[in-house]
Amino acid sequence: MIIQMKKTATKKEFERIVEFLTSKGLRIVDASSENVTVFGILGDTSSIEPADLYAFDGVGEVTRVSTPFKKASRSFKKKDTIIKVNEHVSIGGDQFVVMAGPCSVESEEQLRTIAKGVKKSGAHLLRGGAYKPRTSPYAFQGLEIEGLKILRKIGDETGLAIVTEIPSADLLPVFEEYVDIIQVGARNMQNFHLLKALGKSKKPILLKRGLSSTIEEWLMSAEYIMAGGNENVILCERGIRTFEKYTRNTLDISAVLAVKELSHLPVIIDPSHAAGRWNMIEKLSLASLAVGAHGLIVEVHHDPEHALSDGAQSLKLNKFHHMMEELDKVAAVLEKTIR
């Protein structure tokens, strides 16, 4: 971090901020010239927000020259993190992992039909919403605890690991009982109370990018979880909100490349929420594999016309099967494995 004092700053003002910073265990490196007072700060500045330093009289400009996220940073850990879900599935290596299932768990029969179909086509994990935070309070809100029990039952029957979204920290004990990967939805990406609670969990966390969040804000949310002790974080790009209305969101596929430069954490893509249109999902999925994502989370439904949520962005089972065949072809060229 570099601080430049105002030209009108007094010696007393300079000494006051230096005293504050050294009390934090930081080292000051003076780089002042005859015309300007500038100094660098060495040490762990993660607990200091640059904007807060403007509270000190005489401070003119504050610039952070290192990333505010430490544990999530590539500079902290050069080697890619690989998260082992079970003996067959690891996320972050050469295996391209596909998570598939309905937006919402509607019934045991519905989930069993979809789970068997996606498993047959090569999916590695079963996704499905038990608790459904929705924009409208009148929309289907999910089967809640009953949905979690159905997910666990069908997951055990098919051998598929389970991933589903947690809406609040108070539900963490029950999620740890029934779920293999706990998902944080886009709207909860900056629910810091929830992130701190998940930092104490031993379960892998799938952290979706917020609707209007920068990549740095996304990684800072990962940092909250990791700072609490849970370093098993999977990042998920699911489209961001832009001025474009043709698709549900705008898939920021370049975020995969940015994250892989900035962080060692695995990153996957959600093409369903990005496009909001089932006919775009296959091509976006192929692009995700080609650009270097570690996997996908895709919505699949056997009867999307009658789905209780997000039917328009759900692949039918035959379309999902075709997509997996196309992914196999691209994976073979890229020397990656899917099935």
C-alpha cells in the first residue's frame, strides 16, 4: 500500500498516521521527495481498507499495490487447489466436472427420474434446489427440509454427490448432515454472516458470483470463507447483470481466465442462469470447457414445460445427453476427462 500526503499536510499529521500504521505491526518505507511526502506500507494490510485511511487529516491518496484477498490469491499459493468431493470426483484438476439436475426439487419421483437420466449421461453430481430464494415472494419457495431429505435419498441411490443452495446460516447443521457441497447463491455472495459461518464448515463451498459483483469482490467473499478455516471453495461464474435484456444475464466467460490468473481456486460456469434459454446452454458449455473452466452446473428437467421454476432454461434429458457427447469430443482434444 502506498500513501501520498497532501501538499498542505503537517508533520504532526504525518506522524499521526505513521503511529497508527506501526501500531498495526506494519513497516513504513519513506519514499518522499523535496516536493511530496510519499511512503509505502509493508506487511499484512488485509485488515485495512484504503478508504478508511482518508479519515486521517493530511492524507491525499491511498493506493493498494497488493491484492486484498490473501488466502485466495495465486501469490499465496501457486499450485492449483483440487477439491476432492468423493473417491470418484475431484474439482480443480484435469477432470471436467458436470453438476446437473432440476432448479427445484419437486417430488421424489421427479428427482429420481432426472437423477437416473443425468447419471446415465455422465453427470458427476446432482444439483437441485430445496430452499429457493426467489425474486417474487409468491413464487415456489422449495420443499425445504423435505427437499434435502429427498436429495440425500436419491443421491445415495444413484451414487451422485449432492449440491444445493443454503439460504441462511441457521440451516448450516442440517445442510452438513444431508449435503456434499453447499452452494452460496448469487444474492448471498456478500452475506458476510453466512460466509463466516461457512468458514467453520468442513464441507466444500460452491460460491456463485453476485449479479453485479466485480471479480475482486467475488474473491473477497471467498476470502471470508477461507479466513474462517475452510479453504475448500469452488467459484462459479453464473452471468452478471448488464444492460442486455435478450438473455437472462451476460456470461462473463473472461472471468474464468481472470480468476485463474488471480487465484488458485477452481472455477466452474453456470450456463443456465447466464443465458436463461435452454437452446444456448450446449454452446456455452462447450465454450466453458474450451476456455479452461473446471466444470459446469446445469439445470436439467424431464418435463420443463411443467417445471415449478426455471423451465425455460432447463435442458431435457435427451438434450443433456447430446451435450455430454459433444463435451466428450472437445475434452478429448484438450486432453481432459469427463467420463
